[in-house]
Amino acid sequence: GRQPCRISDQETNGKISTASLNDFSDPVYKEIAITNGCINRMTRDELRSKLAEFKLETRGVKDVLKKRLKNYYKKQKLMQKDPINGDSYYDYICVVDFEATCEEGNPPEFIHEIIEFPIVLLNTRTLEIEDTFQQYVKPEINPKLSNFCISLTGITQDIVDKADTFPQVLQNVVEWMRQRELGTKYSYSMLTDGSWDMSKFLNIQCRTSRIKYPSFAKKWINIRKSYGNFYKVPRNQTKLTIMLEKLGMNYDGRPHSGLDDSKNIARIAIRMLQDGCELRVNERMHAGQLMTVSSSAPLEGAPAPQMPRYRN
């Protein structure tokens, strides 16, 4: 019959070589490779049992459970070999998911304007949502919301009529981020669900409001890319509800509420960090164009937020 897998911290606490991390003849990498093969042969129940033994999350599809257990074991082995410097990662991640004006079918000439600006502040040390920001925005080109937009987002005409215009809301965002010392005392990165929030909605809104694109939002983590690469799933399986489902979670709140969407995206980010993923910037804006950031690029935090200047 199949040999039972033996995975525990005690079984491989022998002397670990001081060879460099890139030296794959290092015994620690052989241990990891053997364990990975063992994990690949485990049933879902065996995986859940082993995860429970290590007090790890047991929800998720089988491939997610395998990745979680492999990363936990790898991290334990590498920490024995070379303790990780806790200062080498972002202190905070700012999750943003805009809501914008829309019409059914979205005609090509329609100009989307941001009507909700939410931020969820995720502490990467405690893996908890530490704070949130939410303000609605008064659209100026199409001030009257379509019935489709109201139904989709739950944002009513009365809400946007009473709201500030985008430049004032952006100023409030900058002040909120400054008060939390982001980019000064604490390093941080922006994170979105896909490319559109920054490359389309924020980009179009800044042009509409005649202000320059804010420097703090020029680079971000696209969690769909990160999720697909980390769990090895195709891009069509990286929609918000599918990511939650594969991780064994349900959507919490009202879909297409910007703040609720941001909170659920943050829950996915927390689970990915727990599973051993180092979420890092993978997209940026350059000269008004969306570009990919290489995974080998240095890990750099976003700059201290400043209110951008008005365009001439």
C-alpha cells in the first residue's frame, strides 16, 4: 500500500548546510523536494488533517491545501537555515476597489467617473484589517446616475448629489494616508482586483478632473495576477467570487459596494499571505500606459502621498 507521509518539524531538524539559498545541492532543498512529492500524493482529508495539526486553515480546494502545506513546510525549513528579516516587506497594503458611473452595455463613448473611493488598510504583520476609508464622489460629466448604475452599486442619486467632487475626495484620501504615516514611517503598496481601477478608472478620472495622476498610485499589486501565479490557476478563475470560493470563503457584504468589495479582496490577500505568498507590485502606469513589473524587480514601497498638481 501507499506509504504514509511523514511531515513534522522534528523529523528533519538535523544539521543544515550553510550553502547559499541558490545552491540546490543544499540538503534543505532535498528535504523540501521530498516533502513536496509526499504532499502531492496526499488525499484532501490527509491534507486537512496535517494542516489542522499545524493549526493552519483547512478550508479550500485540494490544490490550495497542497500549496498551503508546501509553503508552510518550506518556510519552516528556510527559517531554520536563514532567519527572515521582518523589515523586508511592506508594513501595510492599501486595498482599493472603485465604483464608477456606468450604463447597461457601457457604450464605447461613455466616460466612467469614480463615484466611490474606498480604501481598506491591511496590516501585513498582524494580518488584520486595521482601518478603512470610504467617501462617495459627485460626478460632473454625467451627474445623473443611470438606473442600471444605482441597481448595480446601491449608490443612489441623493448620495452622489451630496458628495464632494473628485479633487476634494482625493485630497481627503491623501490626508487620511498621511495621518497613518504611510510612505514616511511605514512602507506600503496599493492593491487592486485587476488592472482597471488604476489604469482605467483613476486614469480617466484624473484627466476628467484635470489633475495629474497621483504618484502613490503609479504602482500596485494586481491580486488577480498574484493569485493566478501563486496557486497556478488560469486567469479566468481569478474573479473575486471564484477566488473566495476556491479558498473556502463566502462573499461578505453587498457585491459592487466598493468598500465591501475591498474588504473581501483584503480577505483574499490575508489568506494568500498566510499561505506563504509574498504579494508584490506587478503592474504600473508609465506615460499613461499600463505596464507589467517584473517579479525580479526590487521590493519598493509607494511614496508618501501628495495631492497632484492641476493640469495646464
